[in-house]
Amino acid sequence: MFQLEAVSAQRLYRLIAQRIAEKIQSGEFAVGERLPPERELAELLQVSRSSVREALIALELSGYVDVRMGSGVFVIANHEQVEAQGEDSTPVPSLAQVARDIGPFELLDTRLLIEPDCAALAALHGTDTQLAHIRSVQATLTAAGSPSQHDRAFHAAVAAACGNAALEAVVMHVWDLAEASPVYQRLEQHYVDCNVWDFAAVEHDRIVSAISDRDPVRARHAMHQHLIGIIARLREDAPAVEDVLAPFRR
């Protein structure tokens, strides 16, 4: 049985990626071999499964592994092969550089801190025109074939209605960081599918209903539950959509 030194849960996911990369470099994980499951790696490293998931995606972006949904994570290159691919010499824009050093779940935790209050403030201070825009964006998102293209617009509409320009700017900056983060984008690519959007549709409807009713307590709670749901679905496989949505379809 291979051995991995435990790392502190407070360390960045890049340290976990480095530890796994060292095992690939040493030949303990050979090219073509499937890595142990996320849960096993998390137990061996004594870190959260979400941190392992972030690390594996970072390794995929570095060219070490291939994340194959439903099959596992496979080593596709060793250190020499990755080095041979060369580094991108193009200067990295400042926002992208910052985004590369922030973990996806750090960004989601930040949204969890600020967006529920934005929703509450939108219920209190949003104009009728702003609330109508929120409803319109949500209707467009629900009907869209690619909901992700409109998800930012929905959350931007809620932020714009909160009545605090500084808070709105913070919300949108976090979204900018997420969109500039290759790890965040790859995480969504692998784990956000039509089933996930079914969950989000129900959660968005609750947010819109609470804001339209000008109920700040419900609005805050609805946004909080939506973001908790996003984090949970990205950390673990979500339960069957029909099981979760059944109570709302009766």
C-alpha cells in the first residue's frame, strides 16, 4: 500500500496537488494508472474531499492527469513529459494571476458571506423596475438551453437591486475571479450538468419569489440555501434530482 504524508487542512489545494505530483514523478503512480478515489485520497492526506477535488483539477490543468467522469482520474504524463510541454510565456493578466491563487471553494465561501445579504437588501430596497428585471432574467435562464450563460446575469441583477454600489462591486469582482480561474471553470465543466441546473432552477425561483414579496428574511435564507446547495453539489455527488424536487412538484 502506498503512503502519503498527511497535510494540514489549512494548506492550499496546490500543496495537495504538489504531493500527488511528487508521487507521479517518483513512479508510484505510473502513466496509465488510475489514482485512488477522491475519498481515499482525502483520508490518506487528512484533508477534505473538496480540497482533493480542487487538487486533481489543478493536476489536470498542469497535464499530469485526465479526469474522466464516471471512470476515475488517470495519470497521463510524468514530470518529464509535463516539462516537455513547456510553459506558456504569455504574460498573465493581473486578475487571472490573482484567480490562479484562489481556490474555487474559497470563492464560493466568499459568495456565501455576501450574496444572501444582497438578496435581503434587494427585497428591501429594489425598485419595481429592478425586481421586474430579476424576474425577467430568471425566466430567460430557466428557458435557456445553456443556463450557465445567464447565471451571472441573474446574480448581477440581484446585486444591482441591493441599493449599495460597493456591495454590488464586491459581488461582481468575486464573479470575475471565478470566471478567470481555470480551476473553477474546469470544476464546473466536470460537475455541473443538467441535473445540477434543475436544482438551481428551484432555488432561483425561491429567491425571486422572496424578493418579489419584499421579504428580506426569506430572500436571505433562499440565497443562502442556494449557495450551500452549489457548494454541496460541487463537493459531493448530488442525490437524485427527482428525490429532491418531488416535494415541489406535488
